[in-house]
Amino acid sequence: MSKIVYSSSNMLNYTESHIKNCIDSMQKAIANSQDIIEPSSYEDMEYLKSLSSKIKEESDRLNKLNNWLDDNNSKYGIIVRDIVNNIKNIDTIVINKRIGYISHK
């Protein structure tokens, strides 16, 4: 029998912290884009006016990704708890009998 070890805490901490840093950076970018004063003759004025809403859309996507990670981490925790509880509930006498049957053959 083999055991697969999945270090969810390392992955979650690493990913979650980077996503939160990205979200913070996006919030700063939104604030900075709203502070831009462009001359009316500037050819990309429409782009600059829409920049904060475009950055907000990307920030919303990052928030959804962060929520998805949190949900999956919770589901993983429930699965691990259920597996551990199921292992604790196994009748060791039955296992010993089965091992005995296997080793006697």
C-alpha cells in the first residue's frame, strides 16, 4: 500500500499570499489610474478613462480565484477529516483476521 502526501498548506499559503499581493497591486493601480489627468487632445484618452474599470474587472477575477482556492481548501479539509475518521472506525479485529487469512494461504 502506498501513501500520497499532498501539502495543501504550502501550496495554499504560497498561492494565496501571491493572489492577495496581486489584488492589493490592482487596487493601487485603480487608484493611480483614476488620478491620471490627461489633456483632451491626448489620442488615448478614452483608453485611460476606461483603464480603472478594466483593472477592476481583473481584480474581480483575482478575487473569484481566491474564493475558489478557499472553497477547495475547505473541501480538501473535509475529505481529509472524513478519511481519518473512517480509518479510526475500522475494526482492527476484522483487519487482523483478514491479514491472518492472507498469511495462512
